[in-house]
Amino acid sequence: MNANTGITLEKKNRIAYVTLDRPDAMNAINGAMMKALIAAWTDIRDDPDAWLAIITGAGDKAFCAGNDLKERGQEGAGETIATIAARPDIPLRRMDLWKPVICAINGIALGSGFELALSCDIRIAADHARMGLPEVKRGLIPGGGGTARLCRLVPFGLALEMLMTGDMLSAAEARQLGLVNKVVPLADLMRTAEELAARINENGPLAVRGVKEIAYRSREMTLPETLAMESLMTSVIRQSEDAKEGPRAFVEKRKPAYRGK
């Protein structure tokens, strides 16, 4: 998955690496790239050996500058980003990947590129990165979950300011708002993401997915509903081999050998 798709997907050490690979176009998302992202998300979801994903962009200028607007004007472009973006299975809208996703923002993240970052669980930014939703400057609105997610991640008034001005934030400003977990020099970006991924992958993968699912679903639930779901998830996880391996390894004073089963 690389030639002519604008996406590379590699796997090692139970980590799936997704790279937006159109550096000459600031990694802007075109139709082929979005279709490849859909396929990559499905592949990661269904691969038992992929416990976590890290997504980043090629080069040192941009994570993703948004949708490739030039594609709309090309005759015979076929299925374009404009049509594919309306699909419910694009990563910006999907909620069926309960494996952790870390976004390593290696530069500019605008429009749908920022929405893609917002759809991830944890964001780490290079110190030169800038990000925002500039759609209103073009007479448009964010169409990939940006409005909904931003208002859930930062104080409402600040989210409205970003949405209504279309202004960009620096990495430091995004860190102050809690939009990114860490800001590091570009040279340390992937190492930082991989170290965090390794720490997460030391834990029981079924438990990690369980807490992620509860955390996201609880946003739309009452407290009693969330507690009921937590109780049900706990009962299910306790039946797994991993739930038996964890306490056994503790008693035997060794590192647990989790299998995701």
C-alpha cells in the first residue's frame, strides 16, 4: 500500500505505522489517499498482531495540509476526495477501531488534516507544527468531525474562536489547550511516539481497548449507563487469558506475556 495511493502502511513490534506520503503536495488528501486510509484502518482493526497505530506525515513541513482542492478541477479524476469524504467509513468518522492511535504531527495540520489528528487518541507535535480549521476562510465548514471533536477537547468558547476565525495555533498553544499531549523537537517526534506506544503495548491489549471504548462511549451516556457498561466490560475482560496472565505474572515476579486473547 504505497504506489499511487499516497499512503504507506508498515508493521513491526505490534505497531502499525501509517504515513501520509505526498510530501510534494504537503500530504494533502486526495481520493486515492482517502480510500487507502479507509483500507488501512480496516487492516489495523482486523490484524490481531497490530495492537496500536502511529500515524504521521512524510517530510518535515506538513502532517497534512487538508483536502487536495486541485483534484476537484481535474477532468476524469474519477472518485474524488469530495465524493469519498461523504462516506461514513472514512477514518475521520469511524468509531470501530478500539485499538489506540497516536498521531505524530510533524508539521502543518489544517482542515481535514487537523480533523484526522483530532480523530486520534493521543497527539504529539513537533515544535514547529501549526494546526487549525481554516474552512470558514473559504466560505466552508469543517466536514470531517472537526467541529464536534474540537468542542469536546477544548473549552467551548476557545473552540468557537478557532472555528469562527479559522486561525491557526502553534504547537505550544495547542499544548496549553490540551489539544496535544506533548511538544518535542522534530528529531525526537517519532522516538517519543514509539516510546509511548511501547509503554501502552506493555499492558494487556484487550484491557487497553476496553478502557478506550468505555471512555469514548461514556461521552454520550449518563453516569449510571457508563457504570453499567464498565461493569459489563470488566466481566468480559476477566474471562480472557490475558486477565489471568497479568495476576499470575505479578505473583511470579516476571513480565506478563500478553497475547491479546
